[in-house]
Amino acid sequence: MMAKAGNHNDVILDSINEGVFTVDLDWRITSFNRAAEEITGVSRKNAIGQRCSEVFRANICENSCALKKTLSTGKSVMGMTAYIVDSTGERIPIKISAAVLHDNDGEVIGGVETFSDLRQVEELRKKLLEKHTHSDIVGASPAITRLFDLLPRIADSTSTVLISGASGTGKELFARAIHDLSPRRKNSFIAINCGALPDTLLESELFGYKAGAFTDATRDKPGRFATADGGTLLLDEIGDISPAMQVRLLRVLQEKTFEPLGSVGSIEVDVRVLVATNKNLTKMVRDGTFREDLFYRINVINIEIPPLRERRQDIPLLLEHFIAEFNRLQGKDIPGLSREALAVLVKHDYPGNIRELRNIMEHAFVLCHDGMIQLQHLPPPLNEGTGRSLLETDDGMNLKSMETMLITETLKKYDGNRTLTARDLDIDPSTLYRKIKSLKIAVPGVDGRSAGRKNENLL
């Protein structure tokens, strides 16, 4: 009778798509279903009787084991993310849930763990991140997408560009992207923070000086305009320069020439000038603190970068980007954030914008040694939140939402052409048709048969 019951349980477990295994109180595997065999590459025969850590070789086995946690607390663990190493040495992302296993008398006899293969989810995440990353600028919100579309056109011009936005929004990244897309990309990109230097130092930094120009000038020093010749110069925090420096800068922009300190001759340079500010220059012109003629000289093309609170849908993508960055820099293997931590971070207003978000993640990486980043790893007061209100209405970036976003964006890219979209996504056209229908994706209202025709109306 017991054998039949065991066989019956095996049939039930083998019908489940998720991997399932049980352990006794010595952490030895007592059952191992077919999905567990397929995900790990380890046969049931070889798994049963082995310690689970020897079979799974997971990054959480030492300190954050889900089964140890559930057996020590008596509470189930849901949705923990980790990595295991299969029989071939491949690193596989999985999602784990664990619970205590009781006998018929209610005595604890071990634990049960279910796990699902997240490789498809990870691949979709990587594709989404690649499609929405441009020169380290990450975003999929409409405001950022419009800027992505405009950048190549701006880069092809020689006009001065004013990049405005609050501190921490990534103004220098946009300036660097313009340079990297321009014909000047093989030459220097030079950036200088004008607000960090007094007039005398700023003047020597921008224009350089000749030997003997002042007491400590023992040799010639080229300025930033000279070193950026043929390339691009970013003048950051342009709103902080003095009226006297505004006059000097206006002349350089108009005449394309300047005189180093102590020089009797002019130097002509070919420099693309970009400027950035976190101040309202229009108001400063009205108040008389910024020259109107200089404002119109630098404000030929204006890029306004929105604060992070106005592009919240970019926060999960930015988090993926920073998690990958800090894993690489710190040699860690943090798989992601818990739902509670993600909920709190999406709701936060970020007065420090992207710079603040990056600092939050760096703080979390210091405290989190392995496993998911939890609420307690976030800096105060963020670690005091619950995130429940958001979790009640948002399931996060799950497989369905990622598939929908990826397919929708690719269809837009090809004007609704299904054949080119399927080729770009590396899936069969019939699979694409099925997903469009099941996910209820609205196809762009353009003739999909116009293969290869670029959509000129996206900007």
C-alpha cells in the first residue's frame, strides 16, 4: 500500500511544470520530480539520498537557504530568487518557494521546495534592457524614448545644445551620447563643471595660459577649448558663471577664437559646445542675472530631461542596470529585489533623481551579501515602508508584461511588419501571431507588408 501511495505521489509531482523536491531533517533529498530533473540535469536516481546543497549548488545554500529559513521559523517562503548550477556547469536563475513538511501526526519531518526556471524571463529582461539603453542612458518611458529618437539628428548637426534638467538626471550622459553619435566621436569629449571653480581658475581651465602669465605659470598649459579641438566640450552648470565670464564665453562662441592668459595672439578652434544647467535660465534672463545674448547663443537646441518621478516606469529598468553594474564591480551575484523593496523604490519621489537611485542600490549592495535585496537592505527611511498599496495593484515586471512591452516596441520599430518583427525577436512568425492575439497587443495601423520602410513619424 505504501509503495502504491508513493507511486501515486510521484505521478502527481511529475505532472507539475515546476521543479519539486523534498528533504528530511538531515537535508537529504527524499523525492525529486521530473521537472526538477529537467531543470537541474540531475536524474532522480542520483538526486535522492544526496544533500540538497550538493545537487543544487545554489548561491544561497550557505547563508540564505529557503528551506533552512522555513524550517527554523515554521513559516513558508514565497518567491525567493536565486541561481543554481546544473550538471553541465550552466548558471540557471530560479524562483523558489519552500514550506515545512509534516507527517500524519503533525510532526515536522522535513521540508518541500518548488522552483521554476527563470531563464526565459532573464532573456526577456536582457533584451528589454538592451533595447532601452543608449550610451548608458536607460529608459523606456515616452519622454526618454522621444529623446532617444532625437539624439541622432542632434548629433549630426553642429549647433550648440542646451541640456537642462534637475541635478542627478544624467545631463552629462546625454551630452556624451550626442558626442558618441556625432562625426566627432573619434576626437575628445571634454567636460568641465563651471560652477565648481572661481572665475580666475575657470578662465585658466577653459582658455589655458602661457608661461609667465602669473607667478606659478612656469610652462604653457592648454585649456579645455584647445584640448577639445575637433571634438566636443561640455560646459556643465553654465548658470553658475559670473557676468564677466559670460562676456568672455559669448565672444568665444561667436568668433570661435580665444586668447590664453598671458598671450598676445588668438587661437582658433573647431569645438562643438554643449552646455548643461539645473537652473531656469529663462527666469535668470528676466531677472538680469544671465545675459540674454549668451542665452540665445547657447539655446539653439534645447533638451529637457525629466526628473525620475515623472518617468517611474523607467525605475525597474534602471534597477536592472544598477544591479548588473554592482554585481560586476563587487563580484557579487545578487539576482534582484524582493517585491516589497521594488514597490517602495517605485513609489519614492527621488529628489536626487537617478544619482539618488544609484546611491540607494550601492547602499543595498553593501548590506546584502547574497539572495534578494530586501527592505532591510535599503537606507532609512525607505526600509521602514511596506509597499503594500503598490503590490495590491501591480505585479511588477513579470513575464507577460515584459513580453507585451518587447513585442509592442519591436512592432513600432518595423511599422507593424510582423515578418521583420519576428526576425528581430528571433521567434517564428506563427508564434508572434499567437502572442499578439493572446496578449491583446494593438498592432500599429500601418500596412505591415511595407517591409523595411522606416517609420519617420516616431519623433
